[in-house]
Amino acid sequence: MGQPPAPLDHLQIFTELAETTWISPVADSFWVGAGVRGSAFNILDAKIAAVFKIQNGALSHIGVFADCKAQMPQSDATKLFASVELGITAVFDLVSGSMLVSGTLSPNSYVIDSSCHLTGGFATGTWFDPSPYAGDWVFALGGYHPKYTPPAYYPREIPQIGISWQVSDQIFGKAGAYFAITPKTCMGGASMIATCDACGLHASFSALIDQM
């Protein structure tokens, strides 16, 4: 994974990975953190930070924050086939009994061409004792069915998995999909839109499917 960061770099990793304030002073508690930067196969670069919160002498929370970027091919940055940036957050709350993991693609992600954008995110959660929702869990890739109302404690605002490509001034295409599963239900859907304007003529195609 490459050379470990210098001690002062750890603080910079924490501040770069999230805009939300994750750490704040609380009586009878303290935190321990560590960060690492590395690369693999000359394709993947990652910055990872882990935070451990100790409260009243016991481990109460674990947070893992990662910023990953993959580029192909790495050897020629001016002619990339794909560039994907993904931010990941994982929070283990041992006090309330929950584990939540989520990830979101950066708007800078694309494939084939820089005008062919990738979007989307995922989230998963599980709840255990002493949570009142112990035994419940969820996995969502790209969100939920439009008519499904998730419980208030489920992850929300999960961007749909999608791709949009402005091929030229006349041709545009967009597609999206989602899938989610819980102990009680399973749902999935997809959509596609394509338009073409040329020589004063307009043509369009759209398709949509939602199942629950």
C-alpha cells in the first residue's frame, strides 16, 4: 500500500475525507485515530482514516472513512478509459447497536469519455442489541422503489446508479438502476432515455420498470 503517511498527515486525512463534524469534545470520552494512504497495481489510490471513540472506559464507536480513486490506464493520464472516485463511510455504534456503511461516486467519475458520467451510491445497515430494531437490516444499491417509504432509521438519500452521456450536440443518452433488499421486501428498477436531434428532426426513446 505504499509508504505510511507522516504523523501530521493523519490530521490532514481526517479533514479531507468529510465536511461533516464527526469528532467533538464530550466529557469522560476521548478518541484515537489513524490514517493511511496507499496505491495498488498503479490503478487504485486510497486514503483511509479510522477513528475509535472511548467513552467511560469502553469502546463506544468506530468510524472508518475512505476516499478511493481508480484510473485506467494509469500510464497515460491524457487518454483515460475510466476514472472512478468513490467516498466510503462506515460507522459502528456499539452503544445504540448499529452498523451503517455508505458510499457515493464523485461527480468526476466517468467511463469511455469524460462526457460519459457515472453516478450512484450504496448503503447498508444492520442493527443489533441493544437497539430496539435488533435483527433488522437493509442493503440498497442506487436507492429504493419510488413508492417505498423506508423506516426513519434506514439510510436515505442514496443516489441512483446511473450513466449519462452527451455523445454530441445532437445525441444524448441516460440510464439508471436501483436495487434494495430488506428482511420484508425486495425491489428493483431501471430506466433509460435516449434522444437525437439532427437535420431538424427529433427522435426519442424512453423505458421504465419498477418492481417491488
